[in-house]
Amino acid sequence: MYAVIKTGGKQYRVAKDDVIKIEKVEGEAGDKIEFGEILILGSDDETTIGAPLVEGAKVTGEVLEQGRASKIIVFKKKRRHNYRRKKGHRQHQTVVRITDISK
């Protein structure tokens, strides 16, 4: 069984025991979190597509760790104007293990 969930403005296809990295959500390591925005729920023989969400569906997960993604460099330059700006950014993220998918 799999589900397509929406969190942090992005959509993820998840199955039981998947480990995903998502935008930061509140919670410490070991806490249970519940995803309520389920767009698609599917199995081998049938697929339920929400309009826009699947009613009564629920995906639960366990927070493994809170961390930050690798650094990206933001570099701006204008030719022949002696203009250069360099800035780095690290996005906060949460690592979650999907424990259950229910209808």
C-alpha cells in the first residue's frame, strides 16, 4: 500500500517503512506525527484518488531526527560593475520514518 501526502508545499509518495526528508515539522526524535493531507491512496488492486483529499485516510510517522540540509551557495554577479555577493543557506529539515497508512 502506498499514499501520496502533501506537506511543506511538496508532495511525497510514501509506503510503510519509508524514510523521507521533509520540511521542518515540530517534534523531537521519537515523537509520532500524523499527516492529514492525503491526495492518493493505492494498493496493488485499487487506487483511491481524492477530490482534493481522500476522506478518512491517515498516514502516521515517527520523527528520526531534526537537522539541516547541505549548504547551497547563492552567488550574484554583474559583469563589468565590480559587483559580487556570496551567501550560503542551509534549510531546516526533518527525517521521518512512515509507520502506518490507514483508510
